[in-house]
Amino acid sequence: MKEIRNIAIIAHVDHGKTTLVDKMIYACETLDSRKERKELILDNNDLERERGITIVSKNVSVEYKGTKINIIDTPGHADFGGEVERVLKMADAVLLLVDAFEGPMPQTRFVLTKAIALGLKPIVVVNKVDKENCTPDIAHEAVFDLMFNLGATEDQLDFTTIYGSAKNGWMSTDWEKPTDNILPLLDAVLETIPPTPVMEGTPQMQITALDYSSFVGRICIGRVLRGELEVGKDYKLCTTNGEKKVRIKELQVFTGLGKTNVDKVRSGEICAVIGIDDFEIGDTIADLENPEVIERIAVDEPTMSMLFTINNSPFFGKEGKFVTSRHLRDRLMKETEINLALRVEETDTEDKFNVFGRGILHLSVLVETMRREGYELQLGKPEVIIKTIDGKKHEPMETLVVDVPESSSGKVIEIATQRKGMLTIMEPKGDVQHLEFNIPSRGIIGMRNKVLTATAGEGIMTHRFREYGPWVGDIGGANKGSIISGAKGSATEYSINKLQDRGRFFISAGEEIYEGQVIGEHSRDNDLEVNVVKGKQLTNMRKSGTDEATKIAPKIQFSLEEAMEYIRKDEYVEITPLSMRLRKIYLTEASRKASGKK
Ligand SMILES: Nc1nc2c(ncn2[C@@H]2O[C@H](COP(=O)(O)OP(=O)(O)OP(=O)(O)O)[C@@H](O)[C@H]2O)c(=O)[nH]1
Ligand SMILES: [Mg+2]
């Protein structure tokens, strides 16, 4: 029987996991199947490509020196931590990547905590040693200290470290002695990670991931923990609502970037099971006669919630295919089956749903996916989830790391402090200042924009949930008011130009707008209703030779996340397949006044 090693690649966001997995596949491919590649082959869905991040974990495998290595690439962004937690259950060991310049970051700590708790031994890969001013030895030492502090065992602390540059395609046991391939890493995997054990007994496999195929429907993915699975045989599926008989129609194992059909899968192997439709992640496939359940995966609780509602703006239904509350409900419920860290609650109104997630990106990826599928919807302001612990109000607290040019560190500290951030670390790192804060999640909402402005786009900010802490009180930093359109129609250049001194606009001339749409930010802290639809004829009176258009400042264009973080409590973000608008929940001034008096 061929030996197997199951490894998961974990790290902070952008430390180079997917790049490394790509290189591992390339290194083990036969020469003639190698193709020129420009982009990462693994980050293969549209959103992943556009954003350059991994959103869902992926299974691939390579064959090296006669051993099969199953590799699980995981996302590094904190919002997708739930995904990492569950796929770690398939692994025997982890490759922990650390950027040689940045060292361990908040998400490194999180994924390492989970790996240590599961008793997985790491191989540490200090990556990006090609970066200028990087400090591989310090990064290595910092990982050791971190593991020690996290309570790693002697055996876990006795880890192997490999240095290199995934991007440049080399790994070495000594960073000062570059090689021209990544084989030293693959050798370390074979040498330091024991072969996956074969466990005799009745079959058990926990479903830890899911795949779709338009031919066969839902596919379960997991690791056979004990015994064997066989095609055509009957098993028990153990769910939260009891057990039922199921038959396996097909079995597949991961080979390279694809899958291969097999008749039997041994324990220790990771496989895809076809023929079981009605399952949830966390269910166990077990012996028909003597089913034994594998304990369900407990995933960390959501920390943020946001209202999802149908689009009822004056422009609804122009672009979307799915616009009813029924559509919205079904789509959200379907998502909870695969998105473990997501929770959906119905409200007392049938077209409103509270969706709970791990952060802005976690929620916005869902929204972006839905709009691409043809949905129209509206979003309320995201809010953190408050808890009562021992009779006292508690809120989520996060570790916030900002690396900024020295010259703007003062401004960043001021922004964070206004938002109740406590500066915990401030130290130079290469030519930037490394700042760490302990800050309530509430304070982080809307902060990225401010930091980017204050640092001329050079501040790099990451954060991750730490723990629930006592409520820190109201957060200051007066917000500006909104500029609201008082009429429906096409915005004119003339009237936008005339109002430019009142604030900044989110629309440009010629755009169709409606009454109650938020079309700009007022320079003061109250809302301002204006009419930018009128005055069409007046534009004809322009003196020849003056070009008014050039005087209008370009509109501010938000990304979806920015818009979500920007809106006020009495506003929605309206999302359709092609457009995004901000609006007041109450569209007319009269109804806003009436609602304010209630
Ligand atoms: N300089 C340098 N850049 C690297 C190296 N490895 C990866 N990168 C770059 O770092 C960026 C992130 O790489 P990814 O492989 O997508 O990182 P990741 O860890 O998979 O990121 P997430 O999946 O989003 O957590 C890309 O721009 C890579 O080209 C390296 O060894 N040196
Ligand atoms: Mg990745």
C-alpha cells in the first residue's frame, strides 16, 4: 500500500500559501504535463482571482518519491478562519508559513492555536526570504516563542524549519544558501511527518467539506478516519436529526489538481463521496450496523451581524433575476449548509433576515457572490454582536496591526485611539513602524478608509478577533451627514457643480438617481436634502469656451466593503447585479421625520 501524508498549509493572509502549493504541484508534475502558468491555478473562482486571496480551502495531491501527499490549501484572511478550523481535521501535520519580513501576524497565532490544540506537528516555512530587509532568523525565533506561549508540546516545539521563496520557486534548510527548487521542503515532509496510520475497524468518515457537480449534485469530502469505504455498499449517515441509511455510488481520491474514481478508500485517505445528497458538514458516514459518530466540529461563533432585505428601491427589478423574499430566503438558507461560520435568523418581517458572520469580508463575499448569481438585495449597517457575560455587557475585541511609514504613525495612533484602541506594541520593522492595538470591533468598522487616507494609501492594516471584553463605551469621531437626493431623475452637471462646496459626491452627472438616494457626504454632521435633477436647461447657457465638467471633482467610488462600513443606521446599501447605491431607509423627508419622532 502506498504511503500517504496529509498536510494542511496554514498562515496569515498573503504569506504565500497558494503560491507554494502551486510550486509543489509543478515540481511533482511529469515534465510533459507542465504548462506555462501566469496566475495561481488554485485560486480559481472569480472572486479569488479578482481579490488575489483564497476564500475556500482546496484539496490537491502530489506524488513525491513514491508517496502520496494530500495538500489542503487554506484561506489566510481572518474572516475565513472557520474554514481553516474544520479542514484541519483532515490533516496529520501542518506547514506553517511565515513571511520572513512580517513574522507571525494575528492570523498566524489563530491558525497555530487550532493546529496545536488538534495535536498537529508543524513544519515551519519561513517564506519570502527574497524580500529586502527581511529577518528570517527573527521570524523563526518569533514562531518558536509564539508556539511556546500557546502551550505547544515538546514534540511540537521540536519542529523543522525550511526557508525560501515560494515565488522564486526555491526552498532550503539555510536561507543564506538558496537552491533552485523546492524539493528540500518535500524531503522535510517525508522525513519529519510520519505516514498516515491505517486504522482497522468499522468505517468512519466525517464530512468536512463539500463540492458540487452539475451531474451528480452535492459531494461530501472528508478523511476516512477508520476502516474502509466501498462503492455500492450501504452506510449510516449520522446527522444532527438522527441516522439514515445511505449508499455510496462513487468514490474519488484527489490526484494532482483533479480527482480519480476508485472502488475502495482506505483509512487515512482523503476522498470525495458521491451518492449522499442530504447531508450537512460535520455529519459522520459510519457503519450500517454499528454506527459510531465522530464529534461534530465546533466552530467559533460569529461576531458580526447585518440585515439582508429584498430590494424595494424605486429602481428594483431592473437588473436582477432573483428579487423576491422567497428567493432571498432560500439562497441564504442554502448558504448556511456550506458556510459553517454563517448563521441566518428570520425576523418578524418575512423579507428581512439577520445574517451573522465572522466579519465584513465574510459577509461581503456572500453578497458579491449573490449579485453575480443575479440577486438584488439591500443591506443594513453591519453591527457587532453584543453579549451579556456575568450580567455585564461585553463586546468583541480585536488585535489590530498597522504597519505604516514612520511619518504617519502619529495620525494612525490618533485614529485608533479615538476608536478606543489601546496601543500595545510600537516598534520599528525595516523602514516602517509596526503598531499593535487592542481595540473593539466596533472601532474597526469604517477605519480602513481613514487609515488609507491618513497614510496616503501606505498603511497596511490587519485585524482579528481576540475575545469578548467589557463594553468600552461610546465611540467618538463625529460622522459627517449625508447628501440626499430630493427628486428622481438624471443628475445634472450644473447642479452638482453648484453644490460642490457642500460636500463630496458619490454620483456623477448623467446618472439616474431617485428620491431618498444618498448621493454624497455632507461637509457637516447633519443630513442635507438637495435637488440635483433640476437645471437641465441651464447647462445650455454655458458660455462657449468654458468647460464646466472639468471643475467637478470625480465621484467617490466605494467598494462593496467600504459601502457596508460607511453607511449610517438609517441607511441601506442597495445591491443589484450591476449597480450599488446608498439610500435612506425612509425615502421621503416627511417619512424620515415621522420615523424620527416615533
Ligand atoms: N516577494 C515574495 N512574494 C511572494 C512570495 N510568495 C508569495 N508571494 C506573493 O505574495 C502574494 C500572496 O501570495 P498568495 O500565495 O496568494 O498568498 P496566500 O497565503 O495564499 O494568501 P491567502 O490565501 O489570501 O491567505 C502574491 O502576490 C505572491 O506573489 C515570496 O516568496 N516572495
Ligand atoms: Mg491563498
